[in-house]
Amino acid sequence: MKFGYFDDNACEYVITTPKTPLPWINYLGNKEFFSLISNTCGGYTFYKDAKLLRLTRYRYNNVPYDNNGKYFYIKDETDKANEVIWNPGWQPVKTTLDSYECRHGLGYSKFSSSKSDIKADVLTFVPMNDNCEVSKITITNNKKEDAKLVLFSYVEWCLWNADDDMKNFQRNLSTGEVEVTNDGATLFHKTEYRERRNHYAVYGVNTKVDGFDTSRDAFLGAYNGPDSPDAVAAGKCTGSVASGWSPIAAHQININLKPGESKTFIFTLGYIENPEDDKWESHGVINKKPAYALLDAYKTEEAFDKALAELNDYWKNLLGIYHVSSSNEKVDRMVNIWNQYQCMVTFNMSRSASYYESGIGRGMGFRDSCQDLLGFVHLIPDRARQRIIDIASTQFQDGSAYHQYQPLTKKGNSDIGSGFNDDPLWLIAGTSAYVRETGDLSILKEMVPFDNDMSVAKTLMDHLKCSFNFTATHKGPHGLPLIGRADWNDCLNLNCFSEHPGESFQTFGPSEGPVAESVFIAGMFVKYGEEYAQLAELLGDDAEAKRAREEIKKVYDAACTAGWDGEWFVRAYDANSNKVGSKECEEGQIFIEPQGFCVLAGIGVKEGLAEKALKSVEERLDTKYGVMILQPAYTKYHLELGEVSSYPPGYKENGGIFCHNNPWVSIAETVLGHGDRAFEIYKKTCPAYIEEISEVHCTEPYVYSQMVAGRDAKFFGQGKNSWLTGTAAWTFVNISQYILGVYPTHNGLSIDPCVPADFGDFTLTRKYRGATYNISVKQNGAQKGIKKLTVNGKEISGNIIPYEEGVKEYTVEAVMG
Ligand code: GLC
Ligand code: GLC
């Protein structure tokens, strides 16, 4: 069952009922100012950092869970006896609407609804170059008589630090401060501006208003929620000026419309920072000049439309960088629109703010952000470059790294610390992807601090060497890399032994157990160690490349021996040197991670182990909704394994379909040339392919979720934790570079698709290093292999299109077979 449909021409998902199984959200904002907006207008806004600079308040664990957005209320007083109050997004009043539509587009959301012949159109977005969210609302009278309406706006301010905001009431209920100008049309939130803050927020509208409120209790009434504000019921705001308690911003606009007449208003929610020496206009009165300039910039419809056109152009250009036309509409839709869009969002947000990540927990993850880069680097390489430097700056001199950092301060987060032994290698992955995309070797020579201390800075290449050496020098009894607190699987905590509730599985216990080893990190070391060696060669350091390959060989061999279980790769060795993920185990006999990663790294391909490993995945882990992370799921808590066994079977890391590592297996299948199987895996978790079962899947049908409940779970097939997941980047890498097969190498684009036998011919545009490649692929029913490759009319040997300085257009014809 569907709750909407894709409109590919408009690059929108059109939601046709507000009652989706879960809130279906969108993200507004591209650089520093961001909003989350659901299909019922719920959600919140922040500047740069979801925890530290939160503009509007959100209620976690609230019922309903989708709440406290930037709402508009329409009170229709035309027929005095039958007055009706409604919202264009249905919530929070939830009056049944006569029509409803929500279109989530690229960086904007649009609502069109009607009730009793009054139509409301709302369009909201964050402009490219200003720190604000603008909303245009048009109200149209389709009645046969004059309409008498009152429009209200409503936002509730957060007192900036979202974490403190929901805990420190004894202070916060006395700090709230606002200012009101233009008879209530412009409402300012200036809590803590009197002391150490130099920023405030503003909510203004481009018209005279008939009333306003800035105190929540005055507007809603002390016993009401946003679903039944007193002021709206009365048709009149109270003119409250908040002092302490809970500041809000609400406008009241009385509207009279002739039949057929429309009126449009533009609301701007902005964030303003003033220089320290220019904070005040006069004693206690904030300097509002920049706020007025911001509101002025969006006060006309022309300006609003122009800013929207800029946003649309921005996306059009970005999505022109990789564009496929095949006979598979769903592949085209995901590749050309939604998968890349999600890659941008994950790059911007890491795992901070979603409807499943509170924005107050983790900041940017070291491993997460490095992986997010893989799906983003082709879009805006310069931003990826900066991100790599930021991430590397949180590394320690021994190569280990803070697991997370706060985007506002860019400092490592010491609560969680380091000790996740896969982290260092992801830095190589991200850097290598950047250099392969751009050819920019200068990044490797940038001086980058360790732990943000510039006095101990070294080049980025030295950082990568530290990463490489960290793994090479932290190995256990079987010659496999030590796992530390955890590797990619945060929940495999082999050095933790937590016996008491409330202890963090990740940070409890010694981080650096000398015994527990990870076969997954072995796979990473082989894959990214080789990428490190190639970077060394590019810098002319052949001796280092040779040394690296000798180290890689040792780990490769260990993976094929101690890391091999007979039919698949072992997952790990625990702190007692017992196998994890082996047929010898009672539960958790096979894990997905080492099968996918070792094979995609090429381990065991020539020895025939790879084929066996992937067969075992198909036999033991596959389901109709995707490949499960492990089987059999743990039915009891294993002290020696940690959090993985804490989840009920079928959820999360305990046997869920963890979407993130499905593409690893799919890529692994392409390494073996199995196009049919690679694509089958791709399709199972692909949003566009499972749109039809939205009532089972529940999360948004246009983006990936972190997890789909596995076969052992009660709600098999149900998605959770949508949007912020490494799945976005990895599926894009999989479909764009391995299945469709256009892979950036250091020497140019390589063309080597691996598609199902019935995929058909396809064409592709790829912009790369300043040139445009128009690629056409004749498939001939082949799953893999190029038998002829012509570039600008000349046949070439091999798969790599040699990059020629100055050539701007490449016409590429590839014939498979
Ligand atoms: C979450 C984390 C990610 C981790 C994964 C598996 O998605 O963000 O870092 O690799 O879980 O535990
Ligand atoms: C929990 C989750 C895991 C996530 C981690 C983040 O362990 O199960 O998915 O990566 O928390 O700290």
C-alpha cells in the first residue's frame, strides 16, 4: 500500500495523506542553517549544530511524536455558526481536510490543502545564502461568498542549547527574553543575549499584523497544547510580551477575501549574529539592523521566487554530475534524485538530527562522516576536502581517533573518546575517494593538527600513515587487527563485560583488550591499505607503498586462515580468543560484515573462499526484505559480546537487516561478476522498489533507513531510523560505481558495469575533473565484462578512459560481452 507517489519530473515525493505510518520528513538547508519538516509540518530548526544552537523547540518522546513544528492556523469565521479551525499540514489541530497534499522536494516542502472552500498553499525552504527559513503562504477563497478568515503563525523558541533546554528548568524558566517591533510583525528571541551570546532569532512577516503573542501560556493557555490554542479559538492574540517561562512567536493576520481572491504572505524565521562590539542599539535593546536587512531581502514574492529558483538551479547542477537513463525507472529515480539527495543530507547531518536521532546525542561521527563522504564527494569536492581536514584534525598522534566531534567547535568529544579500531582506516577511505575524484594531491600535503593542536601538526599523508600503522601495530594472537571498543559494528563489544544496566556498552571496560580481534578490520585493512599504498605511489614514495603491501599481505593471509571458518569468514575472536561468527558458536554463527568487506577487498577471490562466503550469505542471511546482519540471532545476553546480544532477536545489530552493509555484499557480488545477484540485493532494500509495501516498511519510501526488522522480529520488514545512515553513501557507491560501473580511479574514469542479464542498454552522464563524459553502454545480455570501449571515436584497451588535460567532452561507447 502506498501513501503517495513519485513525481520524477519535479523531483518530488507527493504524499497524499497526512496519516502516513510514521512521520515522513524532509530536510531544508544546504550549508549552515537547517530545518527538519514532516508531512504534517512538524519539526525544528537549528544553526550549524543541532545541540548547541537550536532555534525552535521539539518535544522528544511526545505524543504525537511528530510535533511542535512551525504551524499556521486558519480560523474560518465566514459562517459564524460553523466556524472551523484548521492547519494546512493537518496537525496540530487535526481537523479533517477536504484535500491535502505534501510535496517533499529537494530542499523545500510544499503543502496544498483545503477546507470549506478555502485553499492554503504553503511553500517552505532555506535560501542558499542566508541563515533563515522562508515560508510563503497563499490563501484562496473558492467560496461563492466573501470569506472572513484569521491566519495565525506559531513557533516555540528553544533556549539555544537543546540539551540544557529540556533539563535545566530551574534556570531556564527565568531567562527567556524577547523584543517586539513593527506592532508585532517582527518578533525577536534574545534569551541569554544579555550575557555571553551574540546571536538572536527573529520571526517576521511581510505585512502589518492584527495581533501577536510571545508568551506560550498566553497564546495556548496554560492547560492547552498547540492542538487547541486559546488565542486561535478566540480569533485574537493577546499581545503578550514574554518574560521568562516559554517564549514563542505568533502572529495574527485578519483576512477578508472576495470570491476567487487570494492573498499571499511571506514569513521569515532567521538567525542573526552580531559582532561583539555591535551587539546593542541602546542599553538592553538588541541591534536589529541585520535582522531587518534579512527580512527585507525576502519581503516580496519576486525575491522569494528568485531564491527558490536559485535553490532549484543548485540542485539541478548537482544532480547533473551523475545521471543515468536506463529502462529501469526506479533505478533512475533513486540514482538521479533521491539517493544523491540523501547523501547530501547525511553529509550535512552525520547522525545528529533526525526523527530518530535527537540532535543532542552524538555530533559528527569519525567513521560515519568518512563514509558519508564516499557518496558525496562527487557533488561538492571542496566541502568534502574541508571535512577531511576537520576529521583528521581530531585524530591522535598514534593514529587512533576521537569517535565523535561537535560540528560547532570541531573538537573531539571526550565523553566517548577513542578506541573504535576501525576509525583510523576510514580516514584513508575518505581521502582516497576525494583524490580519485579530483586528482588534487595538494590535500595530502596540507598540514593538519592532531587533537586540534597545531603545534604537533603533520601532513595529511602523515595522518594516513598513522592510520595505517595503527592497524599494522595493533594486532592480536592470530595476526588479525585488534577490535578495541568496537569496530564498524558498535555493538560488538568484546572488551566490555558490562553487568549493570546503564553502563555504556562502548565505553565501559578497557578499550584496548590485547586479545579480541576483528576479521572485518582485516578486510578494511586490505582494501584501504591498498588505497594508502596507491596514494604513497602517487607521491613518489614507492618504498612506503612496498612496505604497506607487505603489511597487507600478512593480514590478507591471516584473514584467509584464522579468519576463515570453512564456509564463510569468521567475524572476530573474543577476549578469550574464542571465535565469534563461526559454525562452532551456538548463536551468531555467521555475520554479514566480513563476508561483504573481505570479498569486496578481494580477499579469498583467487582461493575460492569468496564464492563460498557469498553463497553462505545467500543461504543463511538472505530474506525477502534484505540481508540480515547475523544468524542465528542471540536469544540471551552474552557478557563477552556486549550490546549486540542486548537487542531482542531481529532488531538492530542482533539480526536486523542493517541496510548499511547490504551494499557491501552487493559490491562483493560484482567483484565476482554476479550481476543478477548484486542487483537482487540492491533492490531488496531500495526505497523505490519497496514503495508498494509502505504499510509494512513504514518509513519514508524515498530514503533509506538504517535498519529493517529481520526475520526473527515481530515486525519483520519494518523500517526504523530513516535518513541518517551510511546506507545512503554505500548504496550510491554500489549502484553508481559497481553496478552501473563508472568508478573514478587515479588515472581517469573506469567503465566496468555489472548488471543483471535483463538490465538492458543504458546511457550515463558523468562530470569528472572538469569534463563531461557521455557514456553509452550496450549490454548484450552480459552481466560483466567490456569487450569494446571507444572514446571519442577511438577504441582503447582496458577499462580506464585516460584523462587528458584540456579535453572537455568525452563520448564513450562501451560494449559488454
Ligand atoms: C550506527 C552508527 C555507525 C555504526 C552502525 C553499526 O549506524 O552510526 O557508526 O557503524 O550503527 O553499529
Ligand atoms: C547503539 C546502536 C548502534 C549505534 C550506537 C551509536 O549501539 O545500536 O546502531 O551505532 O548506539 O553509539
